[in-house]
Amino acid sequence: MGTDTLRTDAADGAADRRREQRGWYFYDWACSVYSTSVLTVFLGPYLTSVAESAADTDGYVHPLGLPVRAGSFFAYSVSLSVIVAVLVMPLVGAAADRSGRKKPLLAAAAYTGAAATAGMFFLDGDRYLLGGVLLVVANAAQSVAMMLYNSYLPQIAPPEERDAVSSRGWAFGYAAGALVLIANLILYTAHDSFGLSESAAVRVCLASAGLWWGAFALIPLRRLRDRRTPAREGAGTGWKQLASTIRDMRRHPLTLAFLLAYLVYNDGIQTVITQASVYGSKELDLGQSTLIVAVLLVQVLAVVGALALGRLARTYGAKRTILGSLVAWTLTLAAGYFLPAGAPAWFFVLAAGIGLVLGGSQALSRSLFSHLVPPGKEAEYFSAYELSDRGMSWLGPLLFGLTYQLTGSYRDAIISLVAFFVIGFVLLARVPVRRAIGDAGNPVPERI
């Protein structure tokens, strides 16, 4: 075989890889709209109002005969969706690695979530139970789909490209979230001009996220390709496979050490995302329009931050860049503690700080973990990665709630979250990532 033929084959291989990577980015573009428009902005307040309209004189609804305060129904539904996801992800992860057919499973999860989200258009009147069921299905399906989507990263990008590829994926997602949120806000604020009631406008915004998810999921499903993996001796199913994965991780203690660090600091990140609006409204006396603009600002700057931190990682390595982002998170929370009430401009500055470190810290964590996964075990290890995210995401809100309960101050509650970033920093700093990558059986990049 001549040199020219080898060069042509290499060029063709690189072109195919780039095409597959571009398709992969579009799943973030497809599903991130659900997280932004549905979970972060519209569904919580709307589902709570639907539950309140169905409540009895004491303010309770009774799903399956259980008394639930209407104001708690959304939070309980989110918690139930996490439990469902935790139960389902090991089953799907094991099936994906055993069969090597991740794409049909990704399609099933994506379109289950998209259909449930589109079905939220019918969430009117007092149909709170329908809303709860659709939320549980959509949220659990999104978790399963993200686990499968993340597990493609080690297969579509060589080690030296993963930081950049992962960062671009996050940037695509935040860009889509911002774009659709702008359209949603135009529709919502001018609903009378479109001949819609406020309720109908919200339902259109919810359903449009499902349609967007389903439409753009076609691109990665066309471009990603399955890779057959040899069946591993002793591979089990579901929870047996998860137990086997955990046992296997004990053979890779440095991978487990990174997962523990990620679990801690990511819990802090998720809690800041979910509680920032509560802090803004209750402690800083800011209106709904201010909070929505702040969410939009976070989305836009998260695109910039994801790409910028991806470039920094090429110079300084992913680990150092993540550590730097955790310092930035700590400083941002400290600044948030001192924000004056009734000052939207300063809250926008805080939102900008969150946006700039949000996308990059998550994207680089994903790409760094991909180096620590033993070859052929991508789906099951990313199942554990996603489980550590979903399964422990109650710790931060619990600390936030307990701090507020004991002190009566949302400022004390928000500053308490610094603990997650400080502890996460210490744990991550102690992980020798180059040795961890070698121990996992992967090539060590020149800069990591």
C-alpha cells in the first residue's frame, strides 16, 4: 500500500470523524431546550398553579390517595423522576455495552422524552397528575439519553480532541437554549398579540421544546454509528452489571477518586442552578422578568465560557482548568453573598459569572472522565457517571434548605454551597490524572 493511499485513508477517516462529531453536537442542541425552557423557566411555576387549582380547601392534592401540598408537587415529581432514572440507567447502560447498539437505545430514550414534553401542551385545567407523569417520563428519559450520548465521546474523539469536542457540545446546547428561550419569551410576553391566553402561551412553550428535541435528534441519529464490541465474559444485566461496574472501578481507584470529586463539586453546581432564582426572588426582591433575563444571560455566556475554557484546557490541561473554574465558582458565590437587594444590575453580574464558568466546568469534567474509562466499558461507566450526578443531587438542596431553616437567611444558605467547591477542589487536586489514564488502559495525552 502506497504512502498516498495511506494519506487518503487517514484523510477520509478524519473527515468521517468530524462528520460524526458534528452530528454528536446536535444532540446537545436538541435536548438542552428541555432543560432551559421546561425545567428551569416554565414548568415549575405552571405545574404548581395547575396543582393549586386542583387542591382541596386545605391546599392539598391527592395523587394515588396520598395527601401532597400543592406547592410541593413539582419538587416531588422531580425527585421521583430521579429515582426512575437511577433504576433504569444501569439496565440501559448494560444493554448498550453488551449489544454494541447504543443508537437504537438513544433514539428510544430521546423520543420518549420528546413525546412526553410535547404532551405537556395538554396540561391545562386541573390536570396536575398528567403533568407529574409527563415530567417523570421526560426527565428520566433525558437522563438515560444523556448517559448514552456521553458514552459516545471516547469513541468519536481521540484523546487530544476530547476537551474541545466536549466543550463544543455544551456550547451548542447552551446556544440552542438561549435561542428558544428568546422565542418563548417573545411569545409569552406578547401572548395577547398572538391571540393566546397566558396559560396557552406557556403550554405552547412547553410543547415546542418537545418538538425541537424530536426534530433535531434526527441529526445525531443519522450521523452517529454503532461500534460492535466483543462480549465480555461474565457481563450481566441491569443492577448486576452496575454491581460489576462498581467492582471493576475498585480495580481503578483513581477513576473512582475522580468520580467522587466530580460528585461533590457538581452537586454544588446543580444546586446553584436550581436555587439562584429562589435567592434572587426571596432575598434580593427581584421580579420574574429580571430572573428570566438572568437565565437567558447565563445561557448566552455559557456558550462563550464553554468554548473559552476548552481553549484554556489545550494550554493548561483539563484538570488545571477545572480547578481554576472551581475557584471562580467560589468567588462568584462569595460575591453573591454581598449583593444588595433590589439591584438587578448586580444580579446580572452574578449571572454572568455563573454563565462563564458553568459550561466549561461541566464540559471539561465530561471529557476528563472519558479518558479514565477502560476501553469497551463506555456506556456502563458513563451510567455510573450519570448516576453519581443524579443520585446525589439531593445533598446540595438539603444543605441549602437546612441552612435557611436554621438561620432564616438565604444569604447564609447560598454561601454554605461554597463547601462543595472547596471540598471538590481538594479531592480533584489529589487525583494524579496522568497515572489514572494509564491505569485505565488509555493513551495519555501530551497535555491533560
